[in-house]
Amino acid sequence: MKEYYVRRAAEYEDVYLKPERQEDLQQLKTMLSGAFAGMDVLEVACGTGYWTQYIARTARSILATDVNSEVLSLARQKDYGRCGVSFAVADAYSLAGIDLVANAGFHGFWWSHVPLQRLPAFLAALHSKLRPGSKVVMIDNRFVEGSSTPIVRTDGAGNTYQVRRLKDGSQYEVLKNYPSEAMI
């Protein structure tokens, strides 16, 4: 999956252009623009910084992390206003090398890419970098028939997968576990 997101980096934000998603996206942008007012935010799997730019409108600082330096290069090019935004290459399952202890955590559209058996490790890593009582916001997709890429298989652990095609014609099988109450 890491290679897929490196190869997809330049076209990553195209997903936000779908007309049927505009109302929901506007609600998320508005919510995130005020959700972290005055807070120090640790963002996991920030990708191209699409959501970072909305959080930055009122956050005091953001440490935006991703496992791929290629997507972080794109994220660094955005305008984050007066918010102190810094970037770090980090594995979401350990967050090794991250010295920050934040009072807020965020990830957008990452949970659905976490193998079910690795959810405890991801949550433990995130919580280890947050102060007690920190605010955490997680947003993700839900499956919408006719809009979402179909699920093509389920593995023995219950993880589900999609086949995704990039503009260059390459195909990748990508883990996509749509969040549900049963997962928590």
C-alpha cells in the first residue's frame, strides 16, 4: 500500500472533486476549521496535507506525519497561514522518533487502511503521543453503493480489499476496511 500512495500522490486529491461528495466535504472542512482552536495537533497519515490546511486555520501548531516522504513533499507546498506546521516521516504503528506530546490528535481516512489486527498497535502509538484528556478526531469513508470502489475480496482476518487504478493504468490491491461500530 505504501507504493500505491507514493504513485498516487500527484492525483490523490482528485477524490475530493466528486460532485456527490461536495456537501459532506464542506461540512468536514467547516468542522475541522474550528475543531482544534488553539491546540497542538498530532496528525497521523497526513498525506498531501489536504485536511491539514483546514485544521491549520485555528490550531496553534500541527505536527503532520506520514510514512511517505513523497506525499509530505506535496503537503509542504500548501499555505498553512500563521499556524506552526511541521512535518515528519513516521510509521503510524509506532510513531517512533516523534517527541511531541500533543493535546489533540487527528487522522483523516487512515483508519480504513489499518489491518484489523493492527488497530490496537495504531491506537497505542497514537495515545502514547497524546496528553491525558486530549481531543481526538478521526474521519473516514463509509461504503456507498455506486460511488465507492467495490470490495473484491476478504482475507482470513476479515480485512477487505479494493482494486484501484491510477491514471497511468497501473492497478493496486488496497486494504479498505470501512469503519463500523463492530470494529470498535
